Amino acid sequence: MDAELRSRAQRVIPGGMYGHQAVANLPPHYPQFFVEGKGARIRDANGVEYIDLMCSYGPMVLGHRNPVVEQAVRRQMRRADCLNGPTEHMVRLAELLTQNVPHADWALFCKNGTDATTLCVTIARAATKRRKVMVARGAYHGWAAWCNPNTNGITEEERSNILYYEYNDLDSVIGLLAEHGADLAGIVASPMRHDIKKDLLPVDPEFARRLRTICDQLGAALILDDVRCAMRVDLRGSWEPIGVRPDLSAWSKAIANGYPIACVLGSDRFRDAASSVYATGSFWFAAVPMVAALATIEEATRIDAIEMMRVAGQQLRDGLASQARSHGLAVTLSGTPQLPFMTFAGDGQLTKSYLWADECVKRGVYLHPFHNWFLSAAHTAEDISRALDATDDAFGVVVKQFGRD
């Protein structure tokens, strides 16, 4: 069935599939099409079940088809979803977010991470009347022209006001200020460095604090791209534990457990600018995703989903580290337990990672060879134990082909 669907897709979809969902660049046993998900499990078009360690690349924070979220969604679907205007749930969701997130005085809603990050940049420019925006080199903030990692179809002029610093490298930021500080609208940062094909890197708290100071001194906006980490690192915002609060933050992925919604949260200083820009979409005000977000946030708070993910993720990390040692393989485990990742030492071309990930998929565990993984609150100790059985066998295949380190 998967092969048939791929063949049909080739005729009607450019490239057969596109974006991060395309598996053409992944190892050969990765399925392209899926039919079902429940809890921490997914099933592909061939009927094969996997323990899902990607969680739809982040959105499934409570697990697939979480009953609390699905019940709330069904109730709203019986009434309406997309109307001529929003329902009261938009106001309720904005109230909940501003109550829960200390740096937020207001909220705007949209559909995906690119919407949210681009809206943050637009608001920062509207507020400051400046052009330049700093982003970390290699960071992903969406597919729009200003941030797309692929420059096909994008003109130099569309990137002319983007400046690149090195993550956690304060000197690289300061080096840009002499020439561009007077025209700096904002600095965009991810809560951690989660570039693909690299070990994840926690933010240096001092680096984050200095970014905050620089933005305060220059009147620029500190923008936190929390699209990937929000609802997994901290429900209050991913930099809240280190005491650094952004002016604007972009949220998406996990806030509605798979239903399409994103938001920009901001401080009062940027309220007027936020009301002055024009940004909208026919589906941005739909009720069902807002109801799903309310249910997701409330349920994640009630069950302490972040701690559940941390426990499951730590079990996974500890198991992988122990297995790698027993096989004589040197690996690096990075990221938080809720957003883990693993690389092999000296594997610059990802040859070992591709083989290992492919062997995991063959054994019913879906993870990724070069993108960070995601845990959900639905992952049980039994799920992780079952996944570790597969990863252990996969390590054995790597040793057989490449030998011990």
C-alpha cells in the first residue's frame, strides 16, 4: 500500500512529497504514509506498528488521540469550527496563556510555526521602525523567505536585512552591533540549539541574559522561537527556568496536541505594534484548534506532562548510553530528556546514524537519524523498554558493519 501511494503521489505531487515529511532522503525502510495513531504508537499504510519517538515532529505532546482532547474537539465539532468570526474560545485561550506565561500580556493566533515567527519579526520591525534582525546561523525558524534554509526561489534582497550570529557566542553578536546596532529591530533565538545533523546544545544562561541586556539597551525586541520546545521544556516558556523573559515568543507544535494552531505571545511594550500590523488567514480563527489547545494545556498541567516526558526520556537516554557502552560504541546524547537526540562519534557523514535508525525502524521504532526526537506523556516505561530492545539490536548491526570504536 505504501509503495502504491508513493507511485500515485509521484504523478500528482511534485517530488512525490515535500518538506520535512518527505522520506526520500531517509534510510530505505522508512514508511511515507500512515493510517493511524494512538497513544505512543503509530501504524503505517502497510499495517506496521511503530513506537513513535517523533510525535509527528513535535505536536503530539499528550500522545495520539488523547481522550481528553478528542472529547473536547468532538463537542465543538458538533457546533462549528470555521465561522465568520472566532468563538469565545479564542478569548479563553488568550486568557489562559497570559495567565500561565509570565512574559505574555497578550496573544495573537495563527496556524503554524512559520506564521508565528514571521509575525514576531514583523511586529518587532513595526514597533522599532528598524530593519535588521539577528538569527543564529544554521537555526531553523520556518520556510518563509527571511528564514528558509533552502534559498531556491528566494532573492538576495529578501534576506538583505538578516544578520547571522553563532549560537551561544556573544562575541559574534557584539561584532554585528557596531555596524548594525542602530538599525536592529530584534534578535531571534531558539531556547536551545536544535539545528539538524548536530548535537543539541543548551543555551548558556549568561548568553541569554546578555541578549536580554543588549535588546534593552538598544530598544530592540528579544524574540524567542519556542515553536519546538514550548510545552515540553516548561509550560511557562522555555527560558523561564533561567530567568530570561523575551519580548515576543512564537509557539506552535505541541500546544493543541496535533490540531493546527500557533500563537505569538508578547509584552505590553509591543501591544500597539501588534495591533498595527496586518496578518490574517481564513482558518486562523477556527474554533476546534482553540478548544484543543485549551484542553491540551489544562490536561498537561493537571497530569504534569513535562515530568512524565522527562521520566520516559531519561529512561530512553540512560538505556541508549548503557547499550552503546556495552557494544563499545562512542555516542553523544544531547538535548533535554523530553527532546533527546543521539549521534555517533566521528560520524560526520551520518553513515552510522542512518544504518542504526533504519534498523530501529525495521524493528518497529520510529525515530530520526538527523532531527531531534520528541517524547510524549503517553510514552510508558513499557513503551521505552520495548524501544530499547530494538535500539540494542540496531547497535549490534552497527558493530557488525563498522566494528567497535
